[in-house]
Amino acid sequence: MEEQFGVRNVIGAPVATTRLAEQVLVAIPPRTAKFTLAEWKLSNDQRSRNAEDQQQLADRILTESQRVRDETAERASVLKATTDRCLSERIGDVDYNKKELQIQRKEICLELEALGMYKARLCDCLTSLEGAVVIVRKCLMLRDGRIGIDLVVDEVESALQQEITTILGGQSLLKRVLEQLHEQMRRLRSTRYLLDRDLQYKQGAIDIDKQNLSLKSTDLCLSTYEGYANLDPANIAAEEYNSYSTNNIISAAKEVTSSRPIKMFIDTILKQVVDDLWTANKRCNHAFLERIEDTQRMKSKLEGMHFETTQKIADMQSNILLLQKALSDREGNTALAHTRLGKRAQRVGAELVRDPPGQALYYECEMLRHSTEQLQQMLQEATASLRYLLQTQIQLEEDINVKMNTLKIDEVDCMTLRETMSYNVY
């Protein structure tokens, strides 16, 4: 038995060795070195001192940062206030010069208007009353240019025919005076052009400075210049600027003063009076004004109707877009309901029951179909209404154009021509 047991142990030993070789061996790391208590205290002291140093440094930086922020903010505020004050003063100075130029410009405009009246008087004398007949006939010819329903035989046409028969003639040769007048008016217009240009430049400078004055540091439209060119290209001295505006004002005053003797000279040579033409002239002008008022009143009425029609067109177009959107939305709702019904139709067996959700979906599909039909019907009606509104708008625009053409002929063309027939200037 012992031999058998011995044999078993010998035989079993290799078996145990084989099983241990098959197991996974785990490597255990060596133990870390331990620190002494003195090293622990030293490390903690160093960390504490480092933390205190960093905190003190941070406190100094925070204090210095606050001081720098306050100093730069105060400096920026002072600089901005100084610049704002300079801009305000500059705006006031430029505005004062602008007002002085405007005064001179107004004087020139008044003088040009007065010389224009004298020119009309001289032209009446030079063209003679035969020229007045030509003007009246030209008015008749222009009024033949009316179109549509406005091409009507009215009181204006009758008054023009009567005026032609009542015009008397006489002629005075004033070509030299007229040439002098033309030259003076040309000089006045040239001076006015210089004033207008100066006023335009000054208004532009005022607008820029006002815009700069209204800007804030928090505005989103600000930008930083990073170019190499000079950001301030101003190269005109203040003395040169002041002399430029002063010369314009002096030149304007000189031209206004030079034109006054011409008017006195014209007044001395215009002596003829044609009182017998006033009655026909006033009657014709009165007929023109009444006809113009009637046409303007009708044009205003048509424009009001056109405005309302345009609003209706806009409302109808918005309505059509809303209807189309509603139809598009209903298509999505219909597709959703149909999809749900289709998915529920895939149930099998006893689950394919007619339950409340199925009835609700069926009812939803029917109502959506009915809603779609209603929307389509309304879309057709809205489209037809829009088409009629557009036709009405075109008709109103044609009528308004007819009235505008008539007003242009009567109020602009004819009345402008008749302004040269001021017989009282004789």
C-alpha cells in the first residue's frame, strides 16, 4: 500500500507542477521610500511660504491694476470731454459761418428772382405782343396733347381763343439792357454756386462732427485704424479757411449791390402799359386755375382709390401666401394622419379592431380633406380677386397718368408760358 501511495505521490508530483506552471504570475512592485518627519515639515513650510508669497504678489498686482484702470479711465474721460468740447465749439463756429453764407445766398436768390421778373418784362417788350399771340397759340397746341377723356373743349380753350383776339401789339428794343441783365444774372448764379458748394462742405463738416460727437466708446460701429497713412490729412490753415468763406460773403454782397442799379435803369425805360389785355389775361388764368383745381381734385380722388386698391392688393397677396402656407401645413397634417392610419393597418389578429384612435384618425383625415378643399376654394377666389384688383389698379394708374399729363400741360407748360405774359410789367 505504501509503495502504491509512494507511487501515487511520485506520479502526482508532476501533475501539481504542471498546474502551477499554467497559472499567471503577478509581479509585486517594491515598496516606496518613506520620508522623514523633518522632510514632511520642511515641505509643508515651503508650500505655505510659496502660497503666501504668491498671495502677496497677487494683492500688489490687483492694487496696481485697480490704480492703472482708474488712472486710464480718468485720462480717457478727460480726453474725451476735451475733444467733445472742441467738437462742440467747432460745430458752433462752422454753423455761424454757414448762417452768414445762407443770409447772402438768400439775398442772391431774392435778387435773382427780382431780376427774373425784370427779365420777363424786358422779354415781353422785346418779343412784342405778337410773341404773346404765339404763346397763346402754343398753349392751345400744348393742350391738344391731352389724352383720353381729358381732351375736352372747356372754358380754358374758349378763354384762350378770346385772348388771342384781344391782344394788341407794340415793340421796344432793349437788347443791350437785356444782355446786361443776363450777364448780371449769370454772375449771381455763379456766386450762388460758390455759396452752395461752400454751404454743402460746411454742412458735411457739421454732420461729421455731430456724428463724431454722438459716438460712444460702447458703439458697435467703431473700428481701429491700422494703416500706415496719416489718419488726419487736414492741410488747410485756419486763416486760409476763414479767408475763403469771407471772400465768398464779400463777393456775394458785391454782386447783389451791383444788380440794384440795373433794376432802377430798367424801371425808367419800361413805360408802356397794356391795360386792355388784363381782362382777357385774368379771365384765361382764372379758367386755368379752376380747370387745374378740378383736375387735381379728381387726381387726388383717383390716387386715394389707387392707394386703397394697392393696400387691398398687398393684403390679398399676404392672404394668398397665408392660404398657400395653410395648404402646405394641411398637407403635412394629412400625410401624418394617413401615415398613422397606414401603420395601424399593419396590426394583426384581434388587434385590428376599430377602436377610438382609429375612428379619430379617420375623422381627422376627413376633416383635413374638407379643410384642404376649403383652402383651395378660398385660394382660387383670392387669386381671382387679386387679378381683378390688379386690373383695377392698372386702370386707375392709366387714369392718374391721364390727369398727370393734363396737369403737366396746364399747370407746368401752359402756366409757365403764361407767366411771361405779365402785362403789368410795362
